[in-house]
Amino acid sequence: MVRDGRRMPPLGAGRRAAGLALLGWLDDVRAPRLCRVAGPPGAGKSHLLAWLVRGCTAEAVPGERRIHAVLPAAGATVRTAVWSLGRQLDLVAHAPGPLVEAIAADGRPTLIGVPGLDAAEDPAGLVAGLLDPLLRLPGVRLVIEATTGGAAAGAFTAVPAPAVLDLGDPQWTDRARFAGWAAARGADAAAYPLPGPALGAPAVPPVPAPPALPAGADLRSAGEEVLSALWTAAAAGGDPGPLAADPLLYALARPVPVTAAVERRDDALGRAWRAAGPAVIEEPDPAVRAAVLRTRLLGTDTAAAAVLAQLPAPWSGRWARWEGADRDWPGPSVAITAGTGPYLAQVLVADPTGAVRTFDAATGRRAGAVVVPSPRPLRGLAMTAGGSVVLLDAWGRAELVVPAEPRPGLDAYGLMAALDAVRAAAGGPGGGLSAVAAIGGLADSAPAFGDAAGAVHWYQDGRVVTERLHHGPVTALAGAALGGGPLSDPEIPLLVSGGFDGAVRLWGPRSAPMPEPSDRHGCPVTAVAAGATAAGPVVAAAWSDGLVRVRDLGTGGVLDLRTGSEVWSLALAGTLLVLGMPDGLAAVDTRPRTYGRGAPAVGLRAGAESNFP
């Protein structure tokens, strides 16, 4: 079957008419925004939807016809559905409201496939709590699998007259082709038009009995399939029993049944699991799931965190301060920078009010605060080699906080001259400062700034050097001093910028920027950090979907991690990467020995750059 010049996957059992009907629904802008694939058991509903997904998720498929997310609804709760859709749509969401609001704000057409809706943990509740609110957005379309007369089908109200493709109706199955298909498989052609019964499947699939707890065994050795089935049975029975007492059993089973079973538990472990949810829901590696959950438990349940450390993981949380669990939680961390001078071995953390607190980078212990004369909402924070703190407020205005005893480096007059020159350079159309960075290791270096037009400005040798590095605003900026070789300068500056376009760029202002992004992801960059190791420079970046990527430019090592929250700010302090989030502050170990290799850059979702030239 060929569609728009592209070949769709084969569709057997005489179902060409059904396939063409689904493709026609996709192409018809006047069609109802809800299409329901129905039919009796064994009609091939899941198979047809899987065929559509295989053919309509490739990058070559036009954006308005592409399936952007698939929600396998079997066993799903509203919470796990929110996590899964958010992950696939480059969002971080913990509840339906924020997810719906984010999709509405994005504005692009969004097509979602939902197989197995009748098998959800609460089909009608999933429709009322999430799917129906999504359908109230004019740009959202759903193609679902749900039987006529079932609880799920009857719960939709946003689209009163959906398109219905009932595979029990013979018009969607060619009899001759069905007979040929059956003959080739030794199946019963008399079961036309139902492929399942033709192959001997029972009319009503039996409900599998829950497995018994392994007698006298350690549950941790039961394997993911058995553990997931045990969690599913616990969810159905309303009591997770001994499963909920062992933190490792959360990580060793599939996240959907675990979440369903602990939905209403209000202990530290249950709360940490729900906070970690967006990071673990699509994560196939139990060790990584354990690392995320352990990080969420740091500072709240040290015993459970210690248990999770028994599972070797590619990265490890060092310390964390979480909202509601720590009196020293600094509030949402809108900006972070590594300290210099009197703040050496500390990180400076700014909250939404403009207050700047300091924490020991190695332990996370509260160290003090920076006295800011007139606090106001900030978007950026940096520290110069001389110990001056550069504040960039939410309106793009820069301010200096000069220490009482400055270290060697540009004095206040030199820094103010640099700021004035950068303001003038960024004052053209589309200007306005949007990000700031300083290189603490370079004594004579002035801060660098990004602007709303995609340019980065750095004051050097009495003039401003400017490079346009991004399509759309510069959203993050960081710098580091790299050690030179015996024939080069002892200190080499490196700037790292992130943009609304999802790109991460590298620039040494004494040379031209690298021609291509060092990284790219399908959503805006929210934070970057830079540092140096004996092997070479290390660059970290965070995107608005919660992904954090640490890339060792010397060894080629790559470490990807998520915490379950958006990451608003980053700072590299030795081998630790400090993450500032709306609900916490955490540090993870970034030692190169934990890295994998070869993580590719991820392409943008169609339309991500459409607002920019």
C-alpha cells in the first residue's frame, strides 16, 4: 500500500479497505478529531492500530499526518498516561492540567494513538481525566482502540460524533483476500471477518491468574515479568503488601503496574516514586530507574536510598534538597553558578525573588548567602575571577555585586565598561540580554551575554565580539577556562550556549564558532554548564523535556540522565554536576568512567524552528 509516494507496511487478512479508511481519516481535515477502532475480540483492532503507528511515525511523514505519541493504555492510570505522553511530546508533566496547558501553548497539531483503552486501570476515568480534556484542544486528534458499548467509548464528550471503524463489519475486510490469508496459515476461513478466531484464538481471552509469590525466595530475583505481574495483582487487590517495603522492587518491575499499586501511598517511597515518574516511565534499564528513585530519596529516606545503591547504575546522585522534605531547600532554582574566590568550592543558587544562597558543592550543606542590595527576579547568575557576582534580571538588565576584597582580575570599573559596551551591542532590533556567563579561571575576562536575537556578545581587548549562534533567543550560557598545551596559551576560554532552537553551540572567542551544533534536541535548551578535566572539556546541557546530557569532549563519553523534573539551571563543580529544578536542588557524579559512548544528537520534532528565519 502506497501513501503520498511512501510505502506503508503490509496489511494482511484482507484489511486493505480498513487501512485506507484510517488513512483517509488522517487526511480529511473535516473529519471528527476522534477516530475509534472497534470490533469484537479477535477482530484485529490492536493489529490495525499498530500498522498505522508503524507507517505514520517516521520523520518523513508530514507533521500534520504524523502520529506524535502512542499511549499503550493497558494497565495505565491517568498519572502514568500523563508521564508517558509528556515524555513523547518533549514535556515534563505530573498532572493532566499542566500537560493539557503545555500542549495548548505549543499550538502545533498533535495526533495521539491509544491502543488497548478498554484494558486501562480505569478506562472511563482515563477518558474523563485526560483524553477528553485533550480533545477539547482544537489541534489534538486521537485514534483509539475501544469497543462499542464499553466504559471508555461512552465516556467521551468532547467529540460527540466520532468516526467509528468497526472491524466486525464485513465491509472492511475483503472476503477473497481473507480466505487466501487463512489458507496460507492453515486458519479457518469460516471465521470471516475476524482474524483472531480464524487462528484459533478464543472469542473471549482468558484473564491470566496472578502469579504466586515465590516461596522462600528473594523477590528481587524473580525477574521483571513476574514482578510486574505481582504489582499488577497488587494494584487490582488494593494492597501492595511486601512489594512496597523493598525500594529495589519498584525499580526492577515495569513502572506502569508499580504506579497503579502505590497510587495512594503517602510514605516517602511512594512520594519519591511519583516525583520520579516522568523520568522512569519510558526508561527500560532497571539500574537507571533505581538511580532516579535513589536521587529522589536523598535527604528524605536515607535507608531506602542506601538499598537502591546496591544496583550499579551509570550515574549516581551525591546529595539533594527537595521541596517539602528539607528546611534548607532554597526554593525553585532559577540560576546556579560555581563559586570563585570567597565562594570557592561552593555553588551560588538564585531563587525567583532574586535571593542568592550558597551551598557547599560537595555536600549540599547550606553555607551562607550573597548580599544583594535590591533583589528582583533573576534569569541569570555568573561569577567572575575577581569574585564579582553578575546578576541578570528577568527584564534583561545586568547588575554587579562587587566583593569587599576583590581578587586579581577586572575591577568594578572595567566590568562596568564591559557591561555598557555589551548593552550597546545588543540594543538593536530583537535585542535584550537573555543569558550571562563568566569564566572564573580567566583573571582578565569580562562576562559574556546572550540576547533574544540569538547572538552571543563578549567584551575583549576594548571591543565587543559578537556571533549569532542560534535561531531565536539564547536561553543559556556558560564558560570554562581550559588548560593549554606546552605550545599554546595556558588558559583557553570556551563558551557554551544553548538556544530556544534546541541547539548547543561551542565558541572560543579567540576563534570562529564550531560550524555545527555540538548537540541538538527537539525542544528548547534550559541550561548549560562547562568545566574541564584532565582529559579535556566537559559540557552539560538540559532541555525543557527534562533531559540532561553530559558530554566529555576529550574522550567522547556521553551521559544522559533525568530526574523527573525540568532542569532550570546547571553548574559543574569538579566532578559533580549540580542541577537546579523547580522542586529541588541535586548533585550527581559525572566522573567519565560512568559514561557511555556515541549518544547521537536527536532531531527536532517537525515545526520546532518554524517561528524563526
